[in-house]
Amino acid sequence: MRILWSLVLIGALLSVDGLRAQDMLQGVDLAQPAYSKAEMTRADVEAALQHRKSGHKVDLSEKSLNGLDLSGLDLRGVDFHAARMNKTSLARARLDDAILDQAWLIEADLTGASLQGAHAFASQMQRMRADGADFTRARLAGDLTGASARGANFSDADLSADMKNQSMGLMRAVLRSAVLEGARFHKANLSRADLRFAHAAGADFSDANLTDADAAGADLTGADWAGAKTEGLDVDSAQIDAAAKAALSGAQNIDRARMK
């Protein structure tokens, strides 16, 4: 089953150009039971957690868990590889070190959840709610288009493009039109990340790496740029503070930014 899923994933990713390689929604019917129903209940998940063997991960990979209320559960280290959790509530859940590679979390609720050290590669997180969530040290190379992460903590997280393996196209964090007001990206790696039209007013980018990231059209007013690497950062039509111009001297299209 995992081999078949991988082949489907690769086929979907290769069907689009490199910069859109993470858009797996094209041709996918999210009304299908696999993406809209659940094959387990909360009680089933709790039983799996209760009977986990010492030193072994709970394996929920490829499971359909759509729409479940899993809020508040201790899901640390659980393997959710290729699981479908669309519209699932994971609010305040513990997902530290969880495996979320190729997982589907469209419109999922991760408000206040902890995902420290979690690994989410090629994950679908469009319109996810993650206000106040903790992504410290997480690896995020997924599609968070339209997600809400107000006040979320991405400190030391890796949201950069994977430049070593591009057989599936350019895999990176896509935060297009995401709500990132007051989010913390201290020491985060955002190299080549997609921040176009993001609402990141008041975000903390101190000591972050934004080399060659794309923030065209984004609202970056009130952002903290202390020590940030911004060479090649595209700020075409972005809203920035006039006082931040010096910190963004290496950015592209700084003359086309909208100064506040």
C-alpha cells in the first residue's frame, strides 16, 4: 500500500512544474471517503496509544482520520506518514517528534498544539489553523497556503527548500497568504520559502535565514529583522517599514516595496 501511495504521490508531483510541485490538490477529489471519512474513532486511537510498546512508535501511517476529535492527546513520536487528517481537531495535542511526511491536514485544527521537532515533508496543510502552535525545531516542507498561525513559534525550524532531492520538484514551505501575525521565526531557516502575500505584521525574523525567499506582496510591517539574512529576499510590492530598509539592503526589488 505504501509503495502504491508513493507512486501516486510522485505522479501527482511530477505532473506540475517545479515551483508548483507541492500542489497535489489538482485532480484529487477531497469528497472521497479516503479524504473525508475516518476508519478509526478517537477511542481506537487512544487504545493504540495505550498499548504502545516501549521503544516503538505508534504506527498510524496511511490511516484515514478525517474529521476526528483528537484534541489534547499525547501523540508524541506517532507515525502519521501519508495519513489523511483533513478537518481533524488536534488542538492542544502533543505532536512532538511526530512523523507527518506526506500527511493531509487540510483545514485541520492545531490551535495551541506542540509540534516540536516534528517532521512534515510534502505535507498538505492548506487553510490549517495553528494559532499559538509550537513548531520549534520542526522540519516543514509542506503547503500551508492560507493557513492561520498567529503567534505561532517557528524558532529554529527548517522551512527551507530541499536542494539535494528535487526529483519531485522544489519542496519547501509554502506560506502563501498565510496569517503569520506575531509569529516567531527566530533562527529559522526560510531559505527559498514562499511567503507571497503572507500577513506577517509584527513577525520576529531575528537571526533567521531568508536567503532567496519570496515575500512579494506580503505585509511585513513591524517585523523584527535583527541579524536576519535577507540576501535575495524578494519584497516586490511588500509592505515594509521605512526603518527596515537598511536591514533589507540585500533584498530584491526593494525599490518596488511599499514603504510605511
